[in-house]
Amino acid sequence: MRRKRALKLRRKIQVETLNNQGPYLTSRRAIDLWFRYINRAVFDNQLPNFDKIIIKKWLKQAMGQVCAYPDKNPKRFELEMLKKYRTKRDFIETLAHEMIHLYQFALKKDTGCHNSMFYSFRPRFKFIGLGLSL
């Protein structure tokens, strides 16, 4: 993680979430924008784009999820996000959380579970001002 990029992202998150306390409506544009910010600062632009992004009204027991299809040729990774989040911070944290799963699947060929590799991102998230929740 590049420190300068991480500091810039931390400031951006602080400014963007400071006055946004109400419900946040998800958009494809916001997902693409925040994906680029987080990918640059946390993952050094290593992450591939999701093959498909789906915004859903509800997800069973999740705020977001990555669906991996490693048996397909080529491998496919789909992102599912909720249509509405409690706050913009919840939206950003959920997207960043799912990006760790993409990192696990696409780059490290890992299971994508909440394991030691997943939790190794906790210090990076803390540095940029995000929580790493389940």
C-alpha cells in the first residue's frame, strides 16, 4: 500500500462520509468510482474488474457478496451489492470488504473465506479509516 495514496483515500472517505448520515442509494457509477479509489490505494491497482455487477433489493444474510465461478473459462467474478445502505460509509466498507474476497479468489487462488489472509487487511483498512467487519 502506497502511503501517499492511502492518506489521500483516508481524507476522501472522511469528507465523503462526514455529513452523509442518512440512507445511501447504490449506483453503478459509485461502485466503479470507489472500486478505482480502493484498488489504487489498498491493492496497488492489482485487482481485475468484476465481470458483472448486480445491484439487488436484498441479499440473504449479507450486505454484499462476490460470486466466483472458477470452473468457467475464463473464470468469472460477479459482485452483488444492496440497492440501499444505512450510510455511505456502510456502502464503502462493504465494497472494500468484497474487494478483499476478489483479491483472494482472483490473485491468490484462495478459498475466499474469512481467514488469516482476509484479516491481514485489517491494518490497511484501519489506516484508511475503514472497519473490516463480517
